[in-house]
Amino acid sequence: MTKYTSDIGLEVHVELSTRSKMFCSCAVVDNTISAPNTAVCPVCCGMPGTLPVINRNAVELALRAAIALECDIAETSIFARKNYFYPDLPKGYQISQYEYPLAQNGRILIRTDEGEKYVRIHRAHLEEDTGKLTHVVQDENNHSLVDLNRAGVPLLEIVSEPDMHTVEDVAAYSRELRLLLRMIGVSSGDMEKGVMRFEANVSMRPEGCEELGTRVEIKNLNSFKAMENAIIYQMGIQKATLERGEKVHQQTLGWNESEGKTFSQRSKENANDYRYFPEPDLPPLIVDKDWVSEIMKAMPELPNAKRARYENDYALQQEHIERLVEDIHTAIFFESCVQAAPSLAPKSIVNWMLTDLFAWINTNGASLGDLKLDPSSFTNMIRMVEEGVINQNTGKEVLAEMLESGDSAELIVGKKGLQQVSDSGLINKMISSILEKYPDELQDYLNGKDQIANWLFGQVMRKAKGKANPQVVKKILQEQLDLKTQE
């Protein structure tokens, strides 16, 4: 049976984090909370006689992304009119870049179970977003509503080469790309708000054949899950088609989430169908080399550099590194903790962050920005555990109260008298009283039931109301049990 290789490329549309639109001064608003058609003007509505003006901040953010993706940046790029007539495109054309894009020939490193690999970036170009259609179904009175708040919002379209061959590759690429764009402040990447959207180009060829197969394009995939499911479905369709000896036809597909399958929207357009021509109302975009150098110098640390630093400087586990790096706010909080408490082991900080702190955040539907404690207060609590002032379990209780009340660990421990008991004389007396109270259990231990020692430890800790130093308790308990064994 013939084996097939899948070739997958992604076109990723990313809304840039600007305050105003690509070619006018209208505000970029959150469509999930803003009233429809309130952030519009004659320019983004496509009124006759209006003139677009390039948003400098959008260009700067696009350059930042191009630098992070190791692209060649064009000194001169050209905006073009892409003509197509949809109800959500008020001008009847989209201002985009075609023959002369802002950036080309980049790459991004991804990690999968099979190891590291680069995915090449074919191009990255600037354009404007369209409006949003809402389809209303009411018995026989079906209609669509258009909201132009999104029309004209700056977009960066990042087009990869078909270097991905599995859904795992696609997942790794899309997540790494979103992480990169977030970390450098180019885009929020909020897929639930439509800030990042995917289009997948999928083709298949017999294994060993160098020529790429006929590709189909799956449009408007707005979640990782939808993208992965759509690609898996389409790979199955194409394989079955080829196995029947039939040809795959080039076309544009949609994805039906509820039915879990792709559907044909139209035969695939070629560039000629869009009748591209240079935008007559905009001059060529000239990018000065000095400007690029300034942006490059101001670039924040990239994810791969941060991963390497966390591994080399802090000796963290790879799993913990990924948890820290996947969200910029998590990384900032961790590094602030390290700076606030240089004497603490970074591993201790990470362990408390990724377990008890994040558990409380998840349970309470909060975020790091909502917390009532700062890195200094958090690390002070950890230090009290490390120095034996309170034990681990008490530390968990203190942290929970800190998060609820905003009080410091010192205040809570002092107010409730939670200081850990490490006095060996006092602990010796508690252990002796427990052994006297439970002679039968002690005899079971002496008869060879070693697990009774754990039960006796629990009784001592209960008597101490959890305040006793567990290491000291274990040590002295074992010493007393050893003496009893020798009697």
C-alpha cells in the first residue's frame, strides 16, 4: 500500500496591538464589549474622496515581528489593492501587500517529540482587516448584520512554507508563533477575540516523491483545536481520494465545527482573480536601516533565549521552563521573585509558583495581575519555610490567607502563633507521651510492623497541631523507637 506524506503551510493573520487602525485614526476597540459600528470613519468605511495614511506604530510592530522571525526586511515595500466584493469589505477592496512585502525568508524553531526543527517563513506583510458579519437565522427571515468596527484594523499576515508534515508540527508552530508575538508585544494573540486567525494549506504526495501535491486551503480557523481537527479531517479525505486513483482539486474550504468536517466554499482563486495593482493613494513604504537598528536594540528577550537562560542560570527542569515561558506575565513574576530573594533557590520559587500559587489562581478564576501579594511578600513566605520558622503545610495555609487578605506572612504567623516548634526537648516530651498513650501500637512496631512508625509520626504532628518541625520529629521519633527496640 502506498504511503503518503502531508505538506502543510499556515497563513496566520495577526491583529497588531495598536491603538488606532491601519490607515485612519479610528480607535481599535474590543468587539466583544463595544457597540457595533461605533469605531468607524469615512476612511475605514471607504467613502469617496478619502485618503489613507500609514500607521507608523503598526509598521514598527511588524518590523519587530520580522526581526524576531529572522526575516529579510525590504527597504522598500508597496501597498496594493486586493479587489474582492464582500459585504464586510466596505471599499470593495482590501489594502494589502502583494509583490513587494515588508519581510521575507525567515524561520522559527519549533520543538516536537521528534526533536527540534525550523519552519521557514515565506513572507510577512501588512494589510487591513475586514469587518465582521453576523448571520441571523429566524425562521424564513434569515439575514446578515455587518459590524465595521474591525474594518481597517492593522493585520500582519505571516505565511509559512509547507514545512510541516504532521498535526504535531502544526500545533508546535502555531503555539510557538503566538508565544513569540506575545512576548515581543506585537499582539495579544487572543484567539477567542479573533485577534489571531489561521488558514491552512494542505496537500499530500506519495512518500519519496519530491513534487508537492495539489493543495487545498481551509479558511478562518479561529482556535488551535479547530485547526488541528480540520487538518486531520482533510488529510484523511485527500489520502482516500489518492488511494482511489482520483485527483485532488484545488479549492477553498470552510470548516464546520459542529459536523466536524470541511466543506467547499469556492474554487481556489489565483492572484489574477484579485486584480492586484499598486495602491494609488499610498506612497512606497520606505524603511530606514537606522530605524530597524533602533528597533533591534530595543527588542525584548526572545523565548528561546529565555529558555536557555533559565536552564543555564537556574538549572530548571525543561517542563518548568516551558510553564514559565508560555506566558510573559508568569515569566515576569518569576524573575521579580528571583530578584527579590537572591538567596532562595530558583527551584523553590518555581515549585511554590507552579503548585500552590497557580492552584489558588485557577480555583478562584484569577490572574497574576489580580493578586494581593507581590513577589517580595511571596518569597518572604517561602524563606520562612526554608528557614524552619513554619513548616511546609503551614506555609500552604499562610499563602492561602495571604492571597485572600493581602496580609504579610509575618503578620499572619505572628497573629495566629503558627511558628514551627523545633525545640528538641519539647518534641522529645511530646513523642514520649504519644508512645505511652499507644502501647499496643508501639508493641506492633516492635513486633515488626514498620509502617506503624508513620502512624505514630502523624499522632505526634496532630498533638503539635501541625507546628512541629517534621524533620526533627522524624529524627527523634526514630531514635526513641530504636531505644525501645534495644530494651
